[in-house]
Amino acid sequence: MLTHGKPSHVAQCLELALLLEASAHKPGNVSIVTDFENTHYEHFLASAVAAGPHFEQAAQRGITLADGKIAANQIRVGQIIRDCVASINEWQHGGNTLLGAVILLSPIAVAAGMTKGEKLDLQEMRRNLKLVAESTTPQDAADVYEAIRLANPAGLGKAPRLDVNDPSSTRRMLEEGTTLYQVFKIAESYDTICSEWVNNYPITFEEIYPMLGKLLSSSIQPAKTTLRTFLEILSRHPDTFIARKGGLERARAVAAKARGILDAGPETVEGRRILDAFDFELRQSGNLLNPGTTADLIAAGLALCVLGGYRP
């Protein structure tokens, strides 16, 4: 339930979604039972706490927009993302934990604030998300570039246009009037998070949410539901975080192995054996084969579930 779109409620829903996603044991990612050398489960817990107030601010801006007190281009979603990443850095020392998730969830928080009524209306949410994305400004683009530099994610590579590591990119965006939506449009072919933004979140709404919703309504434990959905999405959509660091062929190979685990059944003895070997292989790569984008997408799907009333 949206509880009339109260900002604190929206923030709590998104924070819970981040905690549920982080807790599930997903191959190649930090979880409650697995860490990286310098990034641990506790860093994700602290990051979720740090993000909460910024999601609340985002929801409040959505309410203000719905009430006609500001225009859509005054939401300043880029500022919300930048400030959220800065707070996350202050709350933990594990490096980049939630950049992709914050980029996906901040517009969801705004859209949830805009949505009227006590029940989650998916069509209304998507209309609101479309408005938020398409109403971004050049300043939003500049703020998100600053957020990316603050998070300092691995495997950024070099973009063909407006590269985030090029000091002149921000100046050019502001001078040429390039909006955040337009920047993400440039990157959509090689970054799934950008693709979600500019295409109205098709994977989140049309694939992840139905999978999670169906499984969460059954007796299956949330962690198992999250794992199965993670593997399904990874098998369908080669992880672009892996592709940027290790190449598209490696990303496709990881996707194929995820499909093999699903075919064997992740709950079976054989499936668990393959899953454990898969997890070990990904971790041994030194973060080269970390399916981080897939984890971010799962967080967005879980956010819809919790906003819709799911409780563990």
C-alpha cells in the first residue's frame, strides 16, 4: 500500500527493498553470507540507511509536482541522486555500493509520491516515471555525472560521447543543453540501467515485478525468490557491468551459465553444486565478472513489490 503517498512510507519501502536485495545470496555479489575483499554486507546495510532520507525527499517532490506547486523540470532528480551518493560515501567505507540502484530508485520514489490512492497503480507509476525521465534538465545530467565520479564505479570504460571521465563533458552538456534523458539515450545500447530510464523501465515492470510478485505470494522464502529471479534476468539480459569490464562475450557466457543453473533447478543438489561453483568462479575474477547491474534491477523490482504491499 502507498498509504496516500507519504514520503516517509515511500522511503521505508525503498530502503526495505535494498535490504532484501542485499541479503539474498546472489552469485558474484555481496550478500549476507558472502563479501568482496573491501566491500562487505555491512556496507550495503549502511548504504540503504543513508539512502532513505533522499528517497523521502524524492517522494516529497513527487507530491509537490502532483499538487501543481512545481513543474516537472524542477524535480531535480539529478541532485537527489548526487546527494544520495554523497551520503552513502559518508556512511560507509566499502566503495561504490548502490550507484545503479540509486539511479533506478530515485525516479521510482518521485513517481510513487506522485501516485494517488492507497494501492500501487502500475500504469500510473509508469506514466509518472516517463514524465520524470523525459523532464530532466542539463543540470540533472551534470549532477549525475558528479554522482558517478563520487561513487567511482569500476569498469566505466570510455564513452563515445560525453565521457564522464572527460572534465569538459559537464561544461559541454550545460552549454549545449543536453539533458540527463538525452545522455542516457546515448548510453542505452551498452548500459541496461540507462536503457531502463529511457524506455520506461521495461525489464523492471514487465519481467522482474511479475516474477517476484508471483513467487513472493507463494510460500517460497524471499531470499530464494530473489535468487531465482536474479538468475532468470541474468540469463535473459547479459549483465552490462560485466560487459563493460570484461567484454560482451564474457557477459554472454555468464548469462548462459545462469540459464544452466535454472535448468538444473537452483534448489536441487545438482543445481546447488553448479550454483556454488558459478559463484566461486565469479568471485575469483577479481570483480571482473560481478553481475552488479542485474542486482540493481532486482532492487527496483523489489521496490515495486514493497510499494505494492509486500511484507516479509
